[in-house]
Amino acid sequence: MTRMEMPFQGDTPSQGDRAMPWGAHEELLAARRFRVRHLVIRPGAALPMQAHYHRAEHFIVVEGAGRIRLEGREIFLEENATVFVPLGKPYAIENHGKVPLQLIEVRTGSYTEDDDVMPIGREEALAS
């Protein structure tokens, strides 16, 4: 088993992993116009509603179950599902299951760093 298959066994993520309030992520590959990461979302946790100025994102479900809110729809996610989030579109991902939700995230665009984020408040999210 790799360290990301057994996430959160202690208070500190493994080397290379980055702990977040919702779980952890590990960067797998980065280049000029793309970035690939492995995300692990804890049961009951969620990535907050957000959008991006300079990138689109593709998510592939590796393990677990969850849902994504995107463009006024709620899409259920299960193993092998994929979803595309266009540039500038608000979305949130939630793990409503009992096991960690593992995703591969592929970012594409002119800028793929973590600071390219537009947090979306509850009122704005309900209007989208």
C-alpha cells in the first residue's frame, strides 16, 4: 500500500503529502500548462465552493463515493467516474461516503498554481 492509500493514520501526513482541512493532496506531475495531483477527501468533508480564473479541472474518481455541485446540478461520483469543470465555473466536491474519496485531479490552463482560486460564498453559490 502506498502512503496515500492509508491517509491520516497520524496527525502528520507523509512526506510529499499536503494536509488540508478536507483531507490531503499529493502532487504527482507538473509542467508549464498542466498539473496532476492525487486528492484524498475525508468522509464527511468537502472542498469548499470555488472557481478558478486561469484553469479548468478534470477529476477522475479512483475510490469512494461523493458528489460535485457544478453549474446548478448535483452529480454523484463513484469509482471510475469523471467530471470536467470548465474555467471560471463554481464547484464544490463532497465525500458523503464512509471511506476516503480518492480522486486524480488534472489541471489545465495558463496558470495552475494553488493561488488561482475564487472562493464562492454561500449566497453566490446558490445563485449559480
